[in-house]
Amino acid sequence: GNLPVAPLADSAIASGDSDTPTIVSATVNLTANGSGLVVDILFSEDVEPGFADQWYNWTTDGLAHVDVAEALAPDHIQLLLDSPLAVSEMLTLFAGMTDPAGNQAIALTVDPVE
């Protein structure tokens, strides 16, 4: 084979995506559950699995609790709650979610559309 003319670097720096993921929409999915227990969350970009799809990384500021979080697509999480959200009850995803480029989001809070 050909020999390199200069030493090869053993690390590289990727550039391009420097935006952290955000929530672009949150909707109570009455088609999936007529009682209002399902909330669909769409992110601004694909997110790494293993954070937003874990129920314990979500909380509310009211009485409802997240029982299940499931990734339906790389930018779409569906939450199953133990009770419907009250009017203006907020959902929060704790800080720490990353996108494929490694950009880490702060805590993200949203009031889902009923």
C-alpha cells in the first residue's frame, strides 16, 4: 500500500452543528388516548437515544407523572402519563439530552397543546 507522506492524526474535530436540541411542539394526543394520557413531543432535530426516552428524565409541575417515554422517531418522543395534565401544567425534560453532534440541551419545559 501507499505510505502517508505526513504523520496521521489519531483524532479529529467535527464541526457544523452547534445548536442544542429544543422542543418545537408538544401535543396531547387524543387519538392515541381519549383520556389525554398521551403527549407527543417533537424536537428541533434528532436526539441521541437513552435520555429523552427514559421516563425518569421527565417531570411535571403538577400532579401528573410520566409513566412511560418511548422514542417513535429520532426527533419524536411519546409520553404516557398516569393522569391527564391540568390546564397550564408544564412538562420538563431534565438537562442532559444530546444530539448526534454532542450538543447538550439545558432543561426544556413546555406546556402541551390540548
